[in-house]
Amino acid sequence: MGKTKRVVFLASGRGSNFSASIEFIRKKKLKLEPLALLTDNPEAKALTLAKKFGISTKVIPYSTYLSKLDYHRDLLHGVESYDPDLIVACGYMRILKPDFVARFRNKIINVHPSLLPAFPGLDSQKQALDYGVKVAGCTVHFVSEGVDTGPIILQKAIAIRPEWTEKELSLAILKEEHKILPLAIQLFCEDKLKIKERKVEILK
């Protein structure tokens, strides 16, 4: 196993995937140092969780920027200041700009509530129900310049029950996100992910 990995988290909301990841990291005693949580939302519940875990936070409030380019510049500089090995987007609701992705190529992972490439973008659970699919799920993938188009690391499928509402489907998927995102972080930490073109090989 290599050196201790330095990790920055990005979140915009409640932070349940952030919390699940930190708890997993500490339980497994991974060689991984959570450096900070960055958020675009000063009201994000993830900030309270980070404080509970004793993890540094940085708020870059998207709504206060007249120029969105300035926001993305400050986000890039903010993340660069930590010099991370890995960036974990867990419920971060902004699309990362191409210069950010290029700067941290193959070092950014994201969790998405669908079986990509199906239903990228927002409201994936509603898209799945409206389409009438019988199986939904979640995906952890490397972030590329497109929207939810990067190489897939892990996926988990669940059967949709006919009576489920969007909320019920979302909660069922979220439970699986809490499992596969921490596992993907562990695989990255242990240098077990190898990208070949757009495929990810998990090394033994």
C-alpha cells in the first residue's frame, strides 16, 4: 500500500454520503487523511457533520457571486490550497468546469443516483420512474468534462417496487450510495483502480 492519501470532499446539502464515507474511513482505519469539506452552500447540513468529525470546512457561497466564472476560479484555488490526492463529490450540485477537471484528472470521483449512462443530471430518480424502468440504482464514477460521463468505478442495482414514490426510490438508492461510495474511496486509497480508456479495472 502506498502513502496516505489526502482527500477533499465537496457537498452542497445534508451530507449523508460525506458522513457515511468518514465513518467508513475511520472504522476501516484507511491510510487516508480527510483534509476538508468545501461547500457552495452556507446552510449545508454537511458543515455541521464536518464540525462533529473535526474536519476543516470552507464555504464558497455560490449565490453571492455576480460572476459564476469567479466562483469556479475560487473553488479551484480553494481546492488547490489543500493539494489533495482525491476529491470526492458527494451531493455537490454544481458542474465542475473543464479547467478544474483537467487540473485534477482522474482524481475526482462522484456518486450519482442512477445506473449510468441512464438518467444523468438532475432528478434521476424521477426520470427512472417516469420512464417505467424496472431496475434503478447508483453509480460511483470518475468525473470527466461531461455531465456524469466519466469512467464507471462501481454500480449497485435495485429492483423498483411498483408502489414506490420518488421519495421511497430515492431513499432506497441512497442506502446503496452509502455503501459503494466509501468502497470506491477505499479502492482509490489502496491504488486498486486502473483506468483503461473509459473503463475502470479493479486490481486484486
